[in-house]
Amino acid sequence: MKWNQSETAGWRQYQQKLQRKTRRRQLRKRLPLLLAFCGTALALVLLLFFAGVRLYTYWRTPPPAALPAPITPQTSAPTISQQDLALLLNGAAGDLNHLSDQYTANLNGTAYTVHTFLDTDLQKYILRLLGRARTLQSAVIVLNPHDGRVLAMASRNSLDDTANLCLRADYPAASLFKIVSAAAALEAAGYYPNKPVSFKGGKHTLYKYQLKTPSGKYISHTRFRNAFASSNNAVFGKLGIFDLGRRVLSDYAAKFLFNRRIAYDLPVAVSKIEIPTDDFGLAEIASGFNKKTRISPLHAVLLATVPVNRGNMPAPRLVNTIQDKTGDVLYHSDRRTLASPVNNKTATALKALMNDAVRYGTARKFYRRLRRKKKFAQFSLGAKTGTINDSRDNFKYDWITAYALPPGGEDAICIGVLGVHGKILGIRSTEIARAVINYYFTHKKS
């Protein structure tokens, strides 16, 4: 049997047609499911897109700023200037000797409550002590060497002058200036406490022959610490000529605030010094054996703060706070450093020198009675004394600046005492200082 070619082609077309119909029928059956799948996918993509946009906007947009607090009108509180402070202090009964730890003062018709750092019991004790001292003039300052709080500031003047002598710079510094010379020697001239030194003649004289390089017989050998403790003028005179000179002496005098203003709640006279160019003048300045270098009792006590305060000199503070009648604080003092004359290493060596002055030097007698007491057995005590007559030998100026450091270093004090004696020698400054230190640590408030 033979197949016709046309019939074969028709059969193939017929079969292809059937296959297409079958595929269409299957597609129609699957179309709803396919549309549902595509819709779900599209919805998911859209959901992720908009969620991402929301998150991006959230993280990039800064939080809304808080609404500012309502502004309430305020009146500016009056300020207390340095001049006002001095007026408030001087206005206390017109006598600084009788200031207390709290009192009321008036300024321009307004009442203020002034709180000071004064220890009123200590202040009264010192005034009683000065009343029995039989000196023409005397002054005592007690302060904390770490924060500058003035605990007592009293003076007595038999000439009926009402000015407080603690703030005057009318008195020869005498051997107190050896503190400055010693600091310069330790820091700028390579000295150290046990450095060997030599001299000729007496310790407390100053002649030109003593200022030459010692040679031959009758030469005394000692150490620098012994020279300081015994206030050896010859050793310090040569120190000024051969080791320090005019420039170094001038620099360290300025570092210790000579010829500079001392910031305080009350005006303080400037301590004066003139450094000469001739050798003998340098020797006089360095040893303190001159009558032209002048210092105030407040400045004198600040010299003693440097060795115990790591080379720093605190700013003295008398007033703590000032309040108005509503109790608002208009003034508050903060501790600060007035000067840093030397570094800590020099301060430590300087402290050793002042300790020696108490142990076996010019201040040994007045501290001996303290050391006999159990309370002071562990104290660190140091001092420097100074004595000189006026140019006409009518008055004797008698100084001590000292520190007393309890174990642990808390409640430490520095004290400066000046006594001006006439024909009758009153109670020495060293004895007054010893009595004040004993009273303070025996009766101090806990």
C-alpha cells in the first residue's frame, strides 16, 4: 500500500494542532496559580522596598529638638569687687584685730554677711599674748600652707597707730632673705644640703676680709645646711658674690614676690629689694645683713609655705563667702597658687635646711619645749629666724617664719611673727611662735 505525501503532511499538521490545544488547555488551568505567585512576589518586593525607605528615613532624620525652657526674667546679682571686699573688711568696727569668723557689714546701705576663715579663739589668744609681749610693735600671721586660709592676723602697736602691721612692708627682712638665697643656691648654683663650705671669722658678722677666698690659718669648715641653720653671714655673703651674682639674686627675689604685688583680700604693701652691683652689696643682700630689703609679716609667712608645699606659694585668703540678706552667695573664694618659686626637689632640700634650724640652729631653743611634749614628738617643724637693728640702733627687729606639720600633713600651719623692741627687750618672736603653735594644736577645733 502506498502513502500519499499530501495525506502525510495533513496528518502532521493535525497532530501539531492537537498539541497546541493541549498546551493552551494546561496554561489556562495553571494561569490563576501563576498570577497569584507573581502578585505575591510583587507585593513582597514592594513591601521590602517601602520598609527600607522607612528605616533609612528613620535613622537619617535627627530627633526633634527639645522645646526650650521658658525664659524667666532674672535680675543680675550684685558683684563684690576687690575694692568692695576691702571696704567690707575694714568696715568691721574699724579694727581688723577684732574680725571674727562671721559678722555683718554694710556697703552702700546694703547689709552683707561676711564669713571668714579666722579662728576666733586663736585670734583672741594671740591678741592677749601680744598685750603681754612688752614690744613696741608686733604682728602675727597664721595660715594653712596648702590652701592659703588665714587663720589669724593680729598686730599691736604701742604708738597708737590703728593700721594693721601685718600688711605693712616697713621692716627689714634680715636673715629671712636667706631662704631666697638658699633656694637660688640649691636650684641655680649646684648646691646641696651637705655641700662643704668654709668661712673665716665669726658666723654673724660680715666684714670684707671674710668675703675673700679663705686661705691660711683660722679657717672654719662646715656644710651648707649648718651654715643655714646657724645663719652664717660669711658663707651666704660669699655665695652672693661668687655663685649667684646680681642676675640670679634678682630673678629669685622676683620669684619669691619681692618687688611684686601680693594678691590678697586687703591691700598689701610691696616688699622692696634693690640688688646692687658691687661685691659687698651683693654679700649684704644674699646674707640679709642689710636694712634696705623690706618685707611685710604676711609676705614673711608666705616664705615658709614654699618648702612644705612642693615649691608652691598659695594665695592667702581671709574671706570665705559673702551673702546678701536673702542668703544668696555673692562671693566665694577658691584656693589657687600665687607663685611657684622653686621645683619640688629644691623645696625638699629647703625643708631639710629649715628642719636643721630647729634641731640645732638659731631656732632650737624655742622648739625644744615643744618637742618635749608627746603631742609634738612626730611633728615636722622648721623655721628661719632673723634679727637686725635699725640704722640708728634705736630698734631691734626680731623675726621668725616657721611651719608645723602634724603626722599625715593635715591641719598644717605656717606662722610669721615680727617683734619690734625698744630699749626694753620684750618677749622674743620665737617664744610667741612657740606659744601660738602649742595653743593651736592643743585647742584646735576638731
